Amino acid sequence: MTASNGQMLVRDRQSLRVARLSAAPYPPAPFACDVFPEGRRVRLAPIGELDLASTPKLERTVRELLELGFDDLTIDLRQVSSADARALRLILDLDAARRAGDLSLTLLRGPDETQRIFEVTGTLGRLPFRNQTEPW
């Protein structure tokens, strides 16, 4: 039996109790990347999972911005739900370009799940992360 408010009424031996319907987890939101240019600086704010399927989209966006003359990149990971090895490779490649003097790179920390790949791989300390509360 279902109540009008969307809750499931479940009868057990002792009484009638209300139990919430447990829906299957929603599929992840489609990947998107917001771009916020400011002079030669640009902040990229990917949204969703950075994985084998979505990282190439971010990589293309970065390449296009570099070709347009943006050389000061901030990658804002605050809305990234998780990152895999492909995302790590992209960020390490961008960091290598930063170390070579080809661009300026700043990373804004993501949620714990996103940061985990940097912690596990021992790359967290060598990458240019800033806290979320600092202005970009």
C-alpha cells in the first residue's frame, strides 16, 4: 500500500509502520565543465565524474583555452564527485607544463572522494592545490 505522500505503508505483525521507499541510486549527472575567463586567467569547473569517458572532454577544453592564449589555469575540483587514473594523468601532464614554465596552474581541492586519488598515488604534496575558501 502506498500513502498519498509517496511513502510505503508496510504491515508487520505488531503494527502498521511507515517506511520510506528506497529508490535505486540515481545515475551520475552528465559531465559538464563551466568556464570562467578573466583576462589571461581562466577557471575551469568540471561537474560530475572525471573518468575515462569525461576526462577527454576536459582535456579538449583545456587545449582549446591554451590555443586561445589563456596561460593561467585554475581547475576547480569542488564539484567533481570522483576522479580516476585518466584524470590524474591529465593533471600530472598539466603540472609538468607548469614546471616547464609553459603555463600557470592552480588546483582547487575537491571533495574527499576526489582527493583520494592524489593521496593514494602520493601526488598530493607535489601538485599546486589551494583550499576552497581562497579566492581564485
